[in-house]
Amino acid sequence: MYESSTTHDLILYYFNEVELSDTVLIQHEIDCNPETEESYQEIVQVMDHIDQCMVNPSSSVIKNILNYSHSLK
């Protein structure tokens, strides 16, 4: 039986990696429990920050990697 969301559950929920039945229960807990809502919002903020920090390699770097890869064949 499902009792309460853990941080692990909330992270899985964020990535849509929980069963449908658990999704409904976790969403209900987020909606009804201020502490769970706060925890989930912290996860969302951290993930947003990580997304903003991610750097894409320049096209020249990608080209160099591909050229190197092709040279190994």
C-alpha cells in the first residue's frame, strides 16, 4: 500500500517513471500536502537549473569527434 512520497518517488514522478496508479497518488499528495509540494517544487527548480547550466558543444567539436570516429573505421 502506498503511504507517502519519498524524494525518490518524487524524482521518479518528475521523470514520468512511475506506474499510473502511483502517479495519481503522488499527484494527490503533492496537491494535498504542503511539505510534499515544497519538496517537489525544489526538485523542479533543481532540474530547471541543471537544464540551464548544460552546455552544448560547438559544431567544430562535433565535427572533430565525427571525423575521429570515421578515421577509426
